[in-house]
Amino acid sequence: MATKVEEENLIDLERFSGWKRLLRTTARVVAFACLLLKKTHRATNVAVRRKEDSWRPQKKTQKPTQVAVTPRQEKKRLYVPLEKEHLKKAELLLIRQSQNDSFASEIRNLKAGKPRLDNSSRLKRIDVYIDDDGIIKLRSRTMKFRGEERRKMNPIILDAAVLNERTPPEEVLHTLMTEVEHIVNSRPLTPVSMDPDDEESLTPNHFLLGRSCGAMTPGEFSETDLIGKANWRTSQRLADHFWKRWIREYLPLLMQRKIDGRATSDPKEGDVVMIVDATLPRNSWPRGEVIKTYPGPDGRTRVLDVRTSGGVLRRPTRKIIVLVPGASSRPQEDVLRTAGENVSDDPKL
């Protein structure tokens, strides 16, 4: 006879409209639980003291005094603000629940002390561990840095999700898909010259429209534009969301951390690179040349200077994608082709 144990989540996330409301509600529950626990410990201590005579204070007997009886005053219910420790405990509780829903097998393997995760695990390509709070975190190379917060050094691993409750109208969705198509087709295909007087690099829009169509966005948009009758502003704000996800999720995949189990080399001086920055306007592809690197104590480069048409920028290597390696860079076979070289120069084609 086999039994199946089904675990039910303590918190129903569908009952809350936002993260802040969910966090504060959970913090109230945590604060109430801490208050009950404190009262339980206090009652236990009082019971122990009453049983033992040594805990009883020796007081002198005094004559009872006359006390004036006053009508009982009604106590007003006061608002008790949330403390930071309760908010922190609530956040950790929600994170643990999310990780248990998404990475249950990984948590069991890590707690069992297995050095490697299963091949079917989505976390097999990264180095993770469980901290003292039971949270899965990334063991990154930034631990060599000094003076940074612990949470920034080892970020928490959370599962990604796409909200599908808000369905845009057909016209807004069509405009959004058009903007997304334009963003994808504006990416460079050929090496970019460092001379501002040279012609611009080829993009898919050159073959579709005959020009790069590097038009600027019609303005700045905020989250309030997602609600209202101005559908064109809604579509533009949704396009901004796609641009940020395109920069944050897709472009870093072009720079592989490991090739065939081997760690790739760091960017070197003379490399032509692309800067990944989600804060830039849409369809902006800043490129430049690495002019100086700053190796860390372990010899790995994490910060470098890039010379662009707008000046010299200092950026971390995690926001850099190598387009064309320089003469002093690593061998060509270790480089992931991202934007490419001319196909006629490829000996394999």
C-alpha cells in the first residue's frame, strides 16, 4: 500500500494583487506568531518560578492601603508598525515557498550533500548552494570583491514567470508585435567600425526597408500608461518592457560562460564589444573598443574601460559582449560568434 503526501502552500498568492500587499500581510502573520511565541515563553517562565521557592522574592509584609476605585478606562487600539525583522522573515518565507514549488528536487539534493545536480535540472549549469536560511543562492566569483553587500555577492535563485492575466486589446497587441519586430531587426549583423565617419553596419532592416530606420522613441513612458484609454502609450510601454527583457535575458546568452566545460577567457584590450544596458532607449546598440582592463586578485577581469563614440565608459564584464576579438585576445575558436564576421571570410563556408 502506497501513500502520497500532498503539501499545501501556506499562502495563497492568488488572493493578493501585488508584492507589497503580500509581503506586508505575511509580515503581520509573522509578527503575530512571534508575539504568541513570546507570550508562551513568558507563561512557561512564570509557571516555573511559581513552583520553585528560590525564585520568589522576599518582600516585607505591609498593611493594605485604601485605593480609590476609578471607572475602568477603555483602551484604544493603537496601530503597531511593522518591524524590519518581521518584513525580512516574511520575505524569506515567501522565497522559500517559491523555491520549494520550482526546485524541490534540487533542494533535496543540495541538503543531501550531493556535489552535482541531475542533468535534468535547470540549475545544473550554475554553481548553487543553500545558505543558513534554507535559500538557494548563486556562488559567484564576486565574492572576491570587498565592501559589497552579501546579497549582491550571492543572488537568490528564483523561477521566472510571465503574467498572463492582463490581456491587451488586439490593436495594442498588433502594435506591440510590430515594435518587437523592429527591435529585433535593428540589431547589427556585420562588424562595426570605430570611425564615426564610416558607414553604419548592416541590419535586417537594411534588407527589409532599405535603411536601418534608427528612429528615436516617441517619448518616455511609465507604468501608469498601462492603464487608460491611450492605447498607443500602452503599446509603447509594453515595447519598453520587451526591450528590457531582450537586453537582460537574451543578449547575455550570446556570451557563454563555459564552452565544452572549459571556462572562457576574459575580454582583453583591443576587443570590439557591445555594451548591454537596459537603461538605454530602445534600439540603442552602443559599441566600442576595450582600451583598459582591471584584473582582480584572482587574475580574472571584472571591470574594463570601453571607448565609444560618446567617450570612455567603465563597465563590468557581465554587461559586455565581445563582437570581434582583438589581436591580443584569445584564439578564434574560443569565441562565440554573436554578430558577425563576413561570411566570405569564414573558411568553413
